[in-house]
Amino acid sequence: MYPDTKMEALEGIQPHRQVILFVLMLFVSQARSEPFRYSVLEETESGSSIAHLGKDLSLGTGELAARSARVVSDDDKQRLQLDRQTGDLLLREKLDREELCGPIEPCVLHFQVFLEKPVQFFQGELLIQDINDHSPVFPDREMFLNIPENSRPGTLFPLKLAQDLDVGSNGLQKYTISPNSHFHVRTRNHSEGKKYPELVQEKALDREEQQEFGLTLTALDGGSPPRSGAVMVRVIILDVNDNAPEFVHNPYEAQVLENSPVGFPVVRVSARDADSGNFASVSYNLFQASDEIQQTFSINNVTGEIQLIKKLDFEKINSYHVDIEATDGGGLSGKGTVIIEVMDVNDNAPELTLSSLTSSIPENAPETVVSIFRIRDRDAGDNGKMICSIPDNLPFILKPTFKNFYTLLTERPLDREQRAEYNITITVTDLGSPRLKTEHTIRVLVSDVNDNAPTFTQTSYTLFIRENNSPGLHLGTVSATDRDAGANAQVTYSLLPPRDPHLALASLVSIHAERGHLFALRALDFEALRAFEFRVGAADAGSPALSSEALVRVVVVDDNDHAPLVLYPPAPNGSAPCPELVPRAAEEGYLVSKVVAVDGDAGQNAWLSYQLLKATEPGLFHVWAHNGEVRTARPLGERDVAQHRLVVLVQDHGEPALSASVTLHVLLVDGFSQPYLPRPEGARDEAQADWLTVYLVIALASVSSLFLCSVLLFVGLRVCRRRRAAWEQHYSVPEGHFPSHLVDVSGTGTLSQSYQYEICLSGGSGTNDFKFLKPSIPHLPPASAGKEMDSNAAFRNAFEIN
Ligand SMILES: *C1O[C@H](CO)[C@@H](O)[C@H](O)[C@H]1NC(C)=O
Ligand SMILES: *[C@@H]1O[C@H](CO)[C@@H](O)[C@H](O)[C@H]1NC(C)=O
Ligand SMILES: *[C@@H]1O[C@H](CO)[C@@H](O)[C@H](O)[C@H]1NC(C)=O
Ligand SMILES: *[C@@H]1O[C@H](CO)[C@@H](O)[C@H](O)[C@H]1NC(C)=O
């Protein structure tokens, strides 16, 4: 870089040397006391001639040798030498000005020239002239300079100086620095003449922008060409805490499920500080946090991680604004915000709040509000949407009223008797995942309304009572139930006024109002009153009361309290008994007579049987047990006595049996055969005795009327079966009297006049041959035509006897 220019420099100096030598010659020649002065450039090659000393001494070449001329330096080192032959002053060695004189200027080498014969000496001075043979040199290869970044522009920073061994203009002249944006260098004059560099800051520094500058400081000397030396100046910008920490994001946004566990890392915040070292070490804190936030979140002061320290509840707080602060080691801080959004989790079951509840509704009420309630789910979104339902099979409906209010109503009137209580389970389900549900059961009682009348267990009751009962006898019990409840079901029994005004019901029966027991008030007589009907009523205690009625039919059961009564033959009455006439020619089985008897009782009690108790001639007559006919048991003979007396016993089948006896007088007569032969046409014999005719008519009439009645009864039964539904009771018999329109065939023996017969009697008496001409049947009332079987049984029995 800096080429060695020594040779050129020497050549450039030649003209100067001639001048100087010339001046010195003049000086020496004129005044010997003046020293010879020469000059030479340093670093001139050894052996070079500095001056022609002989000439300056005005001595010829021989003289110098003759006079033993010699040059002696002041110092020990003989750097100069005199060539005695030529008289030239020669350099014995290269001279280095810097070695000889250092910084001292001018650098003069003193010498003496000695001459002998005569002794003479002269002073001489050799000026050693500097050449630029040294470059400026810095003491170190590198320099370090620390500058705080906050130092102001214009601040000076002295640098270590460079040294140049050369002097004068060859010495160090100035410093330059490599081009850069922030610094220039100034060269300062020191008091000792030294020049040192001073770094001048031009602009504000920012360590964060550039923390080190590598500058090349060059020292230049004034030589020609100049020489230079360079050093690397490392300028290190020292950090100053001029940067506050800054959060990477602001605000931070984080979402966290509300069911996140304690310790859950919500978010990690991070702040950067452009400074370095301690000034850049950031610690994190919550900033001016409310108690709530302090109890919920914690921040790790080193890592910046925000953690949960408490369970969250979306329903209470659904977002948090957490202010955070980052502080560096120098105390500067930066603020930031974290927005933490709590996300809903379906952790709340729906809630149901009853606003009103009617726990009891009357059964017949139409659409009635049972309850108004509100449902609520504290979750949000689908988690908070709800479905409300009740079971389908209940007569209730659910109506949304407004915004989460529901009304539970009855769908239709209820029936307490069908169902008195409902447990309605209201189910509220949300739409979250998993679904949560709440159930609430409402108990609804249906209160009773008197909408059911008492009902008898049977629509009609038939009670049987044996006649001649003791008064106060318990006849039976009627019972009615009421499906209502409480007073509405409290049944009271009563006798209703009979339809037939003649029936003195009040004297016959009484009823226990609460229990329905029926009692006979007096002894009943079958023969007077065979059956009667009345209505009983059952009423509840509701308001208004409801009632119903049932029919009670009391059938008096016969007791064998009547003995058979013999109608024919009549009991002898003072006058002589009237005998039956039997012709002796009568065949076996000839009908002699017929005992006619009746029994006031009914059924078995009136079933009569006949038997021959005593006869004048046993074996001659025979009495038919069932019909009381007295017939001959064998043909009569001439030897049979004419008069016979037969005692016939008539007995009923009651328990115990009652009986009656009758005496029959039979007279056997001769020549009385003709009229007794059976003939197709009835013959009239008007010669009968009046009494016999009367009794025969009575006997025949009773027999035939019984038969006729049985036929009628048979017909009536047929009608009854067809018209049973239309049956209606007209049975009001005043005590001891039978209604005139009713037939009582097997009764007390009083034959009804309603049956009129025209009877043909055979001629004479005792014939069994008779003919019905025209039975004139009175009009039976339709009501009595279809009587119940039970009551008719007695009638039928009465017929079967005969
Ligand atoms: C029986 O005699 C009485 C009087 O002695 C009389 O009143 C009655 O009518 C008589 N009866 C008959 C059937 O003759
Ligand atoms: C230093 O000295 C030189 C001459 O030696 C002069 O030209 C220059 O102006 C001086 N500089 C200062 C800063 O004094
Ligand atoms: C961080 O907090 C812990 C304890 O909470 C404390 O010991 C430590 O000094 C803190 N560090 C900084 C940098 O604040
Ligand atoms: C209704 O629930 C109650 C208890 O809460 C219970 O005693 C009653 O028997 C239930 N009724 C019906 C009809 O299930």
C-alpha cells in the first residue's frame, strides 16, 4: 500500500546537498572555528560519500594521508570514515534517524576531524534528515469501545492514538474512519504535539437496532506518499432499559370449557422486550385484577401461563377480561389483555318452578287449569333449549303460555269414579349432549261430585216369608251402593208410597234407614195376602240428593193351617143323610160317588188325598186316592146288604198333615141299571131329587171348573212367557179381601162367579158323564195374565191335586 520510496527520496535530495556543501565550504574556508556542517538522509547506504572533506579543508589528497587526518565521532560508534586518498567523508553504516535521535529533531551527529603535523582539529556536524520510513502504528490490533445506547449525539469518545516514529511532516498527521452512519473521527492536537483520534457520535444510537459497529480507524502521516496504519475499532452499544416489554398478541383470546378442571392451562401469554439481559427478562402478573379474577386465574410469572385455580361456571360469568402486565428487570412494564371466553357445557338440568297448583279438581269441571309452571335451563344454546312433555295416556294437556311458561289443563271432564287420582309426571329435557332431564310429578286429586245415584244390587228383590210369622221378623235386606264418595255415597233407605192406595204398607213392613233391613210388622196370612209388592228408595246425602228405587216383592209362603174341608157329601144336618143309590147290576168300577173336598192352604198343604177309612163291607168299594171317586171294587151280588156306610178320610200333605173325614151312605137298589149305562148322548132325567141335583151340580162344577182353570192357567202361562217384559204388578189386596178380578181357585172354597157353566147332567144321579157347553171366560186383565212363575206354582199345585 505504501511503496518504498527511499530511492526516489534520496535522488530528490541531491540538489539540496550540493547547496549545503557549498555553504559549508565557504564557512570552513573563512572561519575555521565554525564547524563543518553536512547533512545526509537517513538510511543512506553505507560507504556513501557525504562530503568532500579534503576540499573543505583545502588539503590535497597527499596531505590528508601525510597529516594522518581522521574523523572521530562523539559517541563510541564510529559511523563516519574519512577516505584519506580521496578526501571523501564516507558513511561506515546505514544511519537510522529514529534509532539515533528518536523523536528529537533536528538529529545531528557531531564529529571531529583531527590533523597532525600540525595538530589541528575541526568540529563537524552531520544532520541526519528524516525520511518517511515508518507508518503510523496503533498499539493493538483491535480496539473496543462501549457506548451506552442512550448517549447523546455529539458525545466524544477518545480513542487510543497511533504512533509514527517519523517526525515532522512524516509523522502522524490525521485519522480517518471507515464510512458509517453514526460516527466520524476527529484528530485532536495534544499539548505534547501528539495527535490522538476522537470518535464523535453523530446520531442517536439504538442497541436494539444495531448493537455493534466495526469501524476501521486509519492513521495517516504526512509523508509523500503518506503512510498509514489501521486498527479495527469495535464499538459496542451498551443496553439501556429503554424498551418496555410488549405482548406478542394484544388482546389474547382464549376459550375454555366451563367444566375444565382446576389447573387447566387456559392460555400462555408471552411478552417480548427488545432490551437485553436483565432488562429483557420479563415476569408476568395479573394487573389490577378483581377478586373474582384473582380467585379464578393464576399466571405463572415466568412462563406466562394462565391457569385455572377455580371451577368455572358459564351460567355465572361467561367471559373474563384479564388485564396482565409484563415487567422487565429494569422495572419497565407493558400491559395486555386476555379475553377468556367460557364455553357452555350442558351441566345444568332444566328446572321447573310451579307458579300455581290446584291439587284437587271437581270431577265434572270442563277444561280446568291444574297448574302453571315455568321451565328454565341455565345453559346456553342447544344446551338450554327444552322440550316439555307429559304422558300421552292422561286426560291432561300441556299448553305453552308464553316464553317458557306452560299451563297444565284437563282435556275433558274427569270421572272420579273411574280414576280418582292422577300422578302427572312432567318431563323437561334439554337438547344438549348428553341430554339432561328433570321430572316433576304433580298429584291431582279428583274431588267428588254427586253424579252417581245409589244403585240397588238387584232391580227387584223377592222375599219369602212363612205365614203366621212373628211380628218384627227380619224379612231380608235391600242394599244399594253409590259410586260417589263421602256424603255423596251415604245411602239412606226408605219405603216409597205404594202405587196401590189400598195397600197398607206402613202396617206391614218397615225398613231400617241405614242398613236396609226389612222387617215384618205383623203376622201375615197366606190365605189373606199371598204376595205384595212395594218400592224401596235409596237416596244419597249429596246436594242435590240422587236416589233410585227397587221393587220388593214379598211372597207369603203357605203354612198348613187349614184342614181339608169336605164339600160333598155334605155333613149330615139334623135331617137324615141322603144315600147314594147304586144298582145291583153295576159292573166293577161303577162310579158310586165322588168325595169333594177343598183345602184353604196351597201347594202340598192343599194336596188332598182320599182313602177309605171304614166300610160296612170292606172290599166292595174303593176310593181313588187322588180324585176321591168312590167306585165299586167288584160286581155287586144279590147277597150284598143294601145299605152301606163308608167313612172316607181326606188328608192334605202338609207337615204335619191335617185331615177330615166324611161319611157316605150307599144304598143298593134293584132295577136301576138302565140309566147308568154309558150312552153317547146325555139323557135327561128330571125325576131326581132336588138335593141330589144341587150337590151334584156343585160337585161337578167344582171338578170341571178346576179343570178349566188349569187349562186357562196353561194358556195364561204361555202368554206370560211372551209378555213377561210388560208385566206390571197390580197387587194391592186390602186385608182379608181379594180383588174381584183375580182368580183364586184353590182358595177358601168360595168359587168365583165368573165361571159359568152350562152343565148337562145325565138322567138320574151319580153319573160321571157331563159336557161343557160354553165356558164363559171373563176378561183377564193383561197384568194378571202374566204372573211370575213363583206365584203361579201355588196355583198349579192346587190343580194337580185334582
Ligand atoms: C142344617 O140345619 C140347619 C138348622 O138345623 C139349617 O139352618 C141349615 O140350613 C141346614 N143345612 C142344610 C144343608 O140343610
Ligand atoms: C493542530 O496543529 C496543526 C499544525 O500542527 C494545525 O494545523 C491544526 O489546526 C491544529 N489542530 C487543532 C485542532 O488545534
Ligand atoms: C415468581 O414467583 C415466585 C413465587 O410466586 C417468586 O418466588 C419468584 O421470585 C417470582 N419471580 C419473578 C421473576 O418475579
Ligand atoms: C301417586 O303418587 C303417590 C306418592 O307420591 C302415591 O302414593 C300414589 O299411589 C300415586 N298414585 C297413582 C295413581 O299412581
